[in-house]
Amino acid sequence: MKMKNNNTRLLIIIIIFVITVALSFIPHSCIVAEDTDDTYGELQEQITIQLNSLDFGEFEKLLSDLDSDEYKIFGNTSFLSKVKTIISGDLSGGYDNVFSAIFSIFFSEILSFMPLLATIMAITILCSLISQIRSNVGNKSVADIVHFVCYGVVIVLIVSAIMQLVNVTTNALNSMKTQMDIAFPILLTIMTALGSTVSVSVYKPAVLLLSGGIMQIFNSIVLPIFIFATVFSIISNLSGNVKLDKFVAFFNSAFKYIVGFVFTIFMAFLSIQGITAATHDGISIRTAKFALKSYVPILGGYLSEGFDLILAGSVLIKNAVGVSGLLLMIATIIMPIVKIAVFILMLKLVSAILEPIADSRISSFLSSAGKNLSMLNITIIGVAFMYFITVVLVMCTSNVL
Amino acid sequence: MTFSTWILSISGVVLLGVLIDIILPEGQTNKYLKSVFAFFVIFTVISPLPKLLNSDFSLYDFLDTEEVSIDISFISQINVQKLNALKNDIQTELNNSGYSGIYINITADIYSENMQIERIYADLANLVIDKNIANINSNKYEVVKKIITQQTGVEEGIITVYG
């Protein structure tokens, strides 16, 4: 088991390395324009015209649903003005905003979970004291009943918190799905306008798979697996006789395999196809530029200077929309991730504190609940990472001018 | 039987086991009852497996999704921009060759993702020929047509020069 874990970890590291190397080979071309104010003004005008014909209304609606900390991570602006700032090249700043927002979420979550965990600690300590006094009298079943009652109260408290976290996770996943459904049509439209038809034909099914099929798998297979694992870890610690610990291990490894497979296959296909298509489109646009005869059907192979300006505007808008979309995604997922991480840490802390005094079943339940909860975080981070890579690939594509 | 009923039945059985554990006194019967109970738990756990094997599970239920719709209004906007740029370039090129005042009109399917030029019209009604650059004796229609062809790379057949 240990070996297998190491192997999967190694595999993941290798995959990430390969993707990074592959991404670094994508040609980054810069827009060569005559360095005059005239061209710059024309480009600005071009960008304004194109921005006005794009509809960011859905993004603004999503932004208005964020709370103040999340809005701070996004940068306290509307989506359109964020896009405009990024187009104008102002990418600086924002880090202190992001970190202060994360810290304030972190501490407010700790405060909000504190009463719950203090209650659990108090109940457990009280019950273990009672059962220790009782066991001096020598009645075993009374001690069992005391444990049972105490365990029941702890379960009710923990399960209500876990259900809240499951809700938060589902909301985060749904919000990411909504964002994908808004962002990818815009990005693919701009790519179509840029003439990268091969890339669009690669990304269209991939995006559909991501926002449809993969989200469906995460919602209807992966999240239920988490719930099963939690239920089994509750009932396996219920009594000393019926042990179902191995079921928790089974669901844990099923989760790992499903997420790993989905992740690896999606990434591998998308990155290979995306990079190939990007190269193909780049070369055909360049060929069209240098060949005098009509080679590519777009406008008879003619690409002029004025033409370049239009394409440059589109490229800038595409990348700015991608960056803003990713910022919005990060702003929506940071709260759930921090919340779940804080809860996991505090559960483990409480189980460590209670270990010397309480019944071993309660502390082992608390620590296994913490272990299971990390599935939720992996789910959110996994989907977010797939979205991230897809947008980054789209941003790297058709930049060749 | 769905998964939730399965989970519920397992929880119920385990709860029953806990009750038995608490209520029954220690002794010979308790041991036998516990082993019988263990069989019962196993039966509950594996009961949905045969049904799971027989069910017709289809992956396509997960994969059918709606289309990604391309925003055609943006595409058409860009296409109009492209056509304007092309028109300007043709006019500049004609001016450089000494033919000014030509009105160029291009028709194309701007609502298509792969826009193709359908026809190019060049109106020579207000034509002014710069005698210093252009040859006055050559056929102006042919010359304009040739310049446009060179500039755009389209076939000569779809260019109409009139006026």
C-alpha cells in the first residue's frame, strides 16, 4: 500500500512536469507593431469595439453573489474593468489583498468551528469520566451505554458540520460549472474569430466533457463515495464487535482511483491535442501570411497590417478574459478550501487531545472523519485544476501573429 | 435497491448488533449469537452485488451534454472589421498605383465562422487616374482587377469592375 502510494505520487509529479515542459515550448510571440502612438490608438479603438460586442453580464451576476472577502480576492472591481486593466498590462498588485483575504477567512473559520469542537471535547471528557467512575462498580453494559450516548451526541454534532461542508463543496462545484459554461463560449468565440479552427474543434468537445461529463462524475460518483466513507467510519466505530474499517479503506482507494483516472486521462488528451492543434493553427496562419496565393480560405490568404491589429486586439481580449475568469474561479474556491482545511486540522487536533482520556473509538472516529474530509478538498482542487489547465491552454493557443 | 438504502440497512444492522451487545448477558449463547450476527452483516453488505452486476449501466448517461454555443454576433462584428481593413488596404494599394476615388464593396458571409469572400465590386465612376504613376493607355478595368487579385489572392472571376 505504501509502495503504491509512492508510485501514484511519482506518476502525478511526472505528469505535472511533462505538462509544464510542454507548456514552456508553446511559442510566445509578441505583437510587432510600429512603435507609434497612431498604431497604439488604433489598437485601443479596436479593443474597445470588440469589448463592447462581448457580453459579460453573466460574469457580473456571478461577481455580485460573492461575499466581501471573495470580492477582495478578485480585486474589488467589476469584470469588465478587470479585463480592461489586464489588457492595459497592469498585472501588478493584488497579492496582499489575496493574502489578507485568506487570513481573514482562515481566522473567522477557526472562530466559527471553535464552539462545536469545544462542545465535543466537553462531552467526551465528561462521558469518559462517568464511565471510568461507573466501571469501578463493575457493570460493563452501563459503560457501553454511556459510550453509546456520548458517541451519538458527537456523531450528531460532527455530521451536521460535515453536511454543511458537503453543501459548501457542491456549491463550489456548481459555481465552477456555471463559470465554465460562461467562460468557454466567450473564449472559443474569440478563438474562432482569430481563425484557429483546428484548436476550436479540439477544445469544443474537451470543454463539453469537462463541464458536463466530468462534473457529472464528480457530483454523482465522487461525492457519494465521500458520504459512504463517512457513514462507514461512523458505524465501524459504533461497536467493538462489528468492524467495518476496511470498507472505509475501500472507498478511500476507490475515490483515489476514480479521481486519478479522470484527471490523468483528461489532462493527457487535452494537453497533447491542444498543443498539436495550436502548432497547426499557428503554422497555417503564418503560411497564409507569407504565401501570396490563396492557401487558407480565410479571406483568400490575405492578412494585412490592419488585419493584424484586429487579431492583436482579439488575442489581448482572449487572454485577459482567461485571466479574469481564473481569478474569479480562485475567488470562489478559496473559501470552501480554507473552510474544509480548517475543519480537518481542528478535528485532528481534537482527536489528538482526546486520545489519552477518551474511548479510543471516539478519537479514531474523529481522525478518520478528518481523513475522509480531505476527499472534499481534493474534489474541489481537482476540478479547479482541470479548469485552470484548460483555460491556460486556450490562452496559449492562437497567439501566433 | 439504491445505494442509500444499502447504506441505511447496513447502519440498521450494525445498530441492532450494538443493541444485542448491550442487552444480552455474557455467556455461551452470546458467542453463538455474535457469529450468527456476523453472517447477517455479511449478507447485508453483499446483497446489492448481484443486482449491480445485472444492471445495464451506461456511461453515456454521464456524457450527454449540451453544445457550446459560439457567439455569432461577435464573430460577425470581427468579420466586418476584417472586411473594412481589407477594403482600406485595397484602396491604399490602388492609390499607390495611381488609381484613386475607387469605391470598393466586398460581399461575404459575415455570419459564418470561416468567412469567405463572395464577390468584390469596384466602382470606377469617380475614378481619378494619376498620370505620373499609372499608364493612361492601358485598360483601367483590367489593371484594377489585377491589382485587387494580387492584393487579396482571390480568384479573378469573383471581382466585378464597373463604372
